[in-house]
Amino acid sequence: MSSTRRAIGNALYVLPAIALIGLFVYYPLGANIVFSFFSFRAGSGAMDPVGLGNVTRLFTDPVIATALRNNLVYAVVSVVCQVGGALVVAAWLTHLLGRRMGAFLRSVYFLPAVISMTVIALLFTFVFNARGGLLNELLQDVGLGALQTAWLANPHTALGSVIAVSQWQSIGYVCMLYVVALQQIPQEYYEAASLDGAGRIRQFFSITVPQAKEMIFVAMILTVSGAFTVFNEPYILTKGGPGNASQVLATYMYNQGFFQNQMGYASAIASLIFLITLVLSVVQMLSFRSGRS
């Protein structure tokens, strides 16, 4: 009887959390999927069913193809810089620097992560400004003036500029996740490897990477999901332009919903983003076999 009462008490404790998650996560998710089968405008009570019309349009819209390609580039660069690069930096901070210098640099690298992305994007508009921007002035001062360009207005550099801002802001956060994981690795492993003649690089790949497997999985999920849901950086810096050179799925969804007032099609794009992130997360879980020996 006591166990039943305890189970009921536990259920009552978690019931408010389940209700809130259902109200603010699962209900909007289900409603969005339903909305993607209708054509309607914001503020209008009329919802015309279009069946798979919005879904079919996703496969024929050239901007969707461009946005998907940009999101994919975003994801690849993010995995290289945030998952791979941040692990290297974390290993350097943890094992190669002294305690004081390592703690100081960890604070320095983490600082961008606590600044609002909106503020960072606004600051980088001054860095990338075509006239008097910090980057162009630096290139001029070091004798590389021929490389000066309107970084955010050039179709060939707009996407790269946006991605660079995102990596600068995010690497420190992922690096701190790795630092926490690496500090849990027993120092005896490295001492034994050193006695066996293993160098720093061999120790990194034979000890650090396997021992940080679980955190690598977390970083992969956060990074890849973030790459396909990114919105702030491209919207504030370029609004998806010039043309659609830096357009991503989230900015295109926002444009279709709030500027073109095609809420049904925007819901279909949102469902596509959800499906992509869900599939990629499942694939990564199966690939990493997280939590298994």
C-alpha cells in the first residue's frame, strides 16, 4: 500500500511538468503539423484545406533547395569547428596549460557564449561594414586591401561571414562542455601512456577522444540541431540576402509567415525543420550508441 501511495505521490509531483510540456511543446508541435495541410492568413478565421499542396510545394520551391544547402554548409562547418575544434582547444586548456592560465583562458573563450546573439550580430555589422569596417581596415593596414569587399552584401561571402560569427560565439560554450568531461579522465591514463612512449597526439586520439565520447555525442546533437534551426545570425546580419545567398530554412519560414502571410506554407517549412532535426538526432544516437558499453 505504501508503495502505491508513493507511486501516486511521485506521479503528482511530475504531473505539472508533464502538463506544461504538453501545453507548450507537444500541442504546438501537433497543431503546426495540422496547420501545414491548410492555407490561411494570420488574423483570418478562414482555413482552406490544401491536402499535400504545401508539402508538394516544398519539393518544387527553389529557395527551399538553397536554404537546405546553406543549412548543410552551416552544419558541416559547425561540426568541424565546434565538435572537432572545440575538443582540441579543450584538451589544450586542460592538459597543456598551467592551472591559472587555463582557468583564465577558459573564462575568455566562454565570454562570447554569455553575450546575446542579437548583440553579437549587431556588433559584427560594424566589423563587416563595407566602408570603415574593422575587417576591411585591418586588411588595408596589412597590405591586403585587394581582398576588401562588402562582406554581408557580397553573395560569395555573405554566408561565410554569418557562419564565422556563429562559430566565434559558440565554440567557447562547447569547449566548456568538453573541459568538464576531460577533467573527469583519470590522470593515470596519460601517465601510463607517456611511460609507454605515446606522444601528445597519440594520447589525444587513444585516450581523450574515447573517454569524451558521451560529450562528443551531446555536442553533435546540439551543433547539428542548432545548424538546422539557426535564425538570429542570418536574419540580423543579412536577412537571408543578398538575394537568397544566406537564406536558411528558419529565415525563409519567418519570411513566408510574417511577410508573405502564408501561414500554412510557413507551418510546412517548420514541420520540415522538425523532421530534419529529428531524423539527424536519431541517426546520431544510433551511430554513437550513447550510454552503451
